[in-house]
Amino acid sequence: MIVNAVYGIVIRRTVVVKLAVPNERRDDLCETTAQFQQAAQMVADRAFERDDDGYVITSKTKLHKLTYEQVREATNELNADLVCAARNYAADSVKGVTSAWQNGKYATHPRFTANTVVYNKNAVTYRDNHCTLAAINGRVKAEYILPPEGENPQTEYLRDNEWELRESTLHYRNGDYYLHVGVAKDDEPQEAEGGTVLGVDLGVKTIATTSTGRMWSAGYLNHRRREYETIRGSLQQTGTESAHRTIDGIGERESRWAEDYLHRISKALVQEAVTHDCSTIAFEDLTDIRDRMPAAKAFHVWAFRRLYEYVEYKAAEFGIGTKQVDPAYTSQRCSKCGHTERGNRPKQERFYCRKCGYEVHADYNAAKNIGIKHVHAGQKSPRGRANRQLALKSGTLNVSDEFTSAEVSA
Ligand SMILES: [Zn+2]
């Protein structure tokens, strides 16, 4: 399969906004929440009745066909967009369960009891000072409760046209409604147009690999992790609620040694960026990293996020920025000639380009692609002339892929 990779960076944030819901509409929102949860439960229940081959159903399309009529009938006042959002919400939780099973973890049939409603873009309308939410008995208009302008970051996200307002979730907590608004924008970098980028690839075996060819093994982390898992295994057999809760989470004692280890790696990573005079360290977007890495456990996802946070914090002390770039095709693309094909990666650890024959460690190839994406993103800058370059083992690579040789550092 040959694909065209599109380069670009999308920044995503969630903005929490307190809402003023008119008293006479609170019951309607409450009933909407109940019916939304009921709809999600019906979909999940159907998913666990399994298909003809005995598999739990995770496909949204299949679940739609199997449940839509029934759910609409049972929740007859619920807006059709909310019925769809409930189905997607349920399908995602079911998928979470089946992927936990695939990783040999404990997980059960989801129960929907939260005071939460997912609002896709059809079910919510955003305005400068308020939003309207699909609800039983018609849309509810709710004013935003915001701190004074200039003192709150929410306003920037909600009113700045640069940010696109996407799906939201409505939460009810202690008598108040909060809207968690998903916002996104294409990155038009305002920082130094030029500068050198250090690309970093994250992995389950090699926790971090840089475009300059440095690698940090995850061996120690994985080893300690397995030891803890054995302890947990015996905990799990006791079958108590609290034991279950620790299984996917990270225990406190466990997190301390891992944090210490990740701190050290983050220091070395930042040092690598300093050595190569980099102005930016680029990582892949961590949002859906677990879906892209079948071997990753919840622990790895936790470790990647922590590592990123530490790097972000430490890099800032040196005036170095950190970015997350769209991860699409970074593992299938040849960092030498740009040829993108799934077959370029015959084995987990090896990259072999079917077009130019470039053969290299797969993580190193990915790290270069991640850096290259950030270099290319500079092209879109309004000030034109992209003069970003990628830090490499033996020099730098600029946006027109012209190689500039430089001093080789150890
Ligand atoms: Zn190639």
C-alpha cells in the first residue's frame, strides 16, 4: 500500500468552562444525562452479546445497525445526535475492554453511571458568551461563567478564531454543570522560524530514540514492571474491588522508582538537544499512542506522558520548546527518500525501504521522520522561508532535504 503522508501539526486542548444553566432547564439536562447513559449502556450490552462468530462487537457501524432503532425507541426523547454520540462513547469503552484483554489485563463489561454527556459538533453550538446544548424538551442555552477577561485562558480558546471548537463533554459535579470543550488548531509556530529540531521516537522496547541516533532502552523499566505485575497478580486473585482498581493504575511505590528513572532519561534527552543546539524537541502526538502501539501497556503510556512532561519542563530552562507532531506514517516513511509504504517495515525493529534500500533501526527512522514533520511544518509559516533543520548524527537536514554536513558529535 502506498500512501501520501500529509505533514502538519494539530494542537489539541480541553478547556473546562462552568455553565449557568437556567433553573427551569436543569431537570431536562438531568433527564438527558440519564437517557444518554441508558443509550450507552444498551449499546455496550449489545456489544457483549457478541456477533455470530462469538466476538464482542467493537465496530461503530455494526453497533449502529444493531442498536439504533431500539435505542431510539427506549430513549424516545433523546436527540438523534446524542444517540449517535452515546453509541460512539459506548463503542470506545468496549474497545478499551477488548484491548485490555488482548494485553492480558483484567477488565469487565462497562457500566455507564457517570453524570456525563458527550456532545458532538451537531449537538452543541458555541457562541462567544454561551452555548446551546441538545436536550430533552429542546436546546438548553447556558451562559459561560468565566473569570474576568485577561485573567483566564478559556477566553482565548473560546473566542479566538484560530482555535476550532470540537466535541465536548458535559459534566455534572456538586450541583454545577461544566462543559469540557475540545479545541484544536493547526500549529503555526510563532517561535523562532529557524532553529534545529531534535526528533524523538517513543517505544516499548527502546523508550526513547533521537534523530541524532541516541537510544535509551526500556529494559530496566520493563523488568521492574514485570516484578510488580507478579505482585499484582496475587493481589488480583483476592478479587477485592480495591485490588482491581490498582491493576490498571500505577501504584504509588511503583511510580516513584519509574519517575526517578524517567527523570534521568529526560535530562539526557534535553542534554542531547543542548549539545546539538536545538531549539525544539519534537515528539509524536501522545493522544492515541496506545492504539498505535499494540504492545504498549497502560504503564508505557503513563511513562511516555511523564517523560514528555519532564522533557518539556527541563527543556524550557534552556529555552528549548517541545512539540507533539501528527504521528501518521512516521513508522512507514523512509526518512532518506520519503517513500511511504507499509511494507517498508518488515520486522518490528528494522526499517527497510523498498524503494531506495535504506536499512536502519526502525525507531531511529521514526525519530527522524518525527523531526522532519516539524521541519516541514515550518514551511507553512507566514514569514515564509523555512529554515528549520533536523539534528542528525552527522549533521543537519533542512526543509528542502539538502544535507549539510557538520561536526559529528559523540
Ligand atoms: Zn527510501
